[in-house]
Amino acid sequence: HKLRLLRAVECLRHAVGADRRDAAQMLEDDAALQRLNSQREELCREKAEAENESKRCQEENRRLLELVHKQAAQLQKERDRVMDLEDLVRTQTEQVQFLA
């Protein structure tokens, strides 16, 4: 009878120890989960910032490309005007030489 009692007490001690280990493990797991959640939130913030920066850069690139196209068109107009003026000078030079 005494042996059964000692065995029951030992079983209870073992159960309490296991509960303590389980509780400690649960606390560790909760802390790890909290750290992971914090890291995930930080990564989500960084991702949103990077996406916003990317969008801003794309808009700036689009604006600059549009500006380059406008400048190229203006430059072509100026080149055409220079060619017209050179033709005019050549024609007038020929006329002056003919009259001279």
C-alpha cells in the first residue's frame, strides 16, 4: 500500500514537472511568435516603403522620358530651321555671285 502511495506521489511530481516544462515551452513559443510577428510587421513596413519609392521613381522616370522626347522634338525643329537658313544663305549667296 505504501509503495502504491509513493508511486502515485512520484507520478504527480512527474506530471507537475511536465506541466512546468510545458508552460515554460509555451512561454518560449509565445515569445518567439511575438518576435516573428514584430519582424513580419517591420518587413511589411519596409516593403510598403520600397513599393512607394519604386512608384515614385517610375513616375519620375516617366516624367523625365516625356521631357527628353519633348527636347528631342524641339532639337529636330531647330535642326530643320538651321537647314532652311543654310539653304536660304546658299541661295542668296548664289544670287549675289550672279549679280556681281
